[in-house]
Amino acid sequence: MSAATTEKPIVKVSAGDLQGPGVVVCPNPTMPLWSNHPRVFLDVVKTGSATCPYCGTHYVLDGPPPKGH
């Protein structure tokens, strides 16, 4: 018997997708309504990626950071 593996989604975001000063919002608009959780703001500019503490979705900054960050 093998353990079931669950892969967490990876979402690539560009500078144009960011909400406010270098953050993404999770849950994002593409997620189904049944999987909603409290809204969190994740800073992806500082390290280039961030993981949602609720659902485990991993956001990766794709491309250069926005100007001024």
C-alpha cells in the first residue's frame, strides 16, 4: 500500500497580478467557492515566493519584481 500524495498548486504571478505593495491575495479568483478560506496577503516580492498557510498554494513571482521594490 502506498501513501497518497497530494501536490499543492503552484501559481505563477507577474508584477501586474500583485495587489498593493508586492503582495498576492489568497484565495485567488480562480479557486472554486467551496475551497475558500479567510483572505491572506502574501508577500512574494521579498523572497520571490510565498505559501498560503491555509491551503498550501505556493505563489511564485514570474519575471522581474515591480519597480520600487
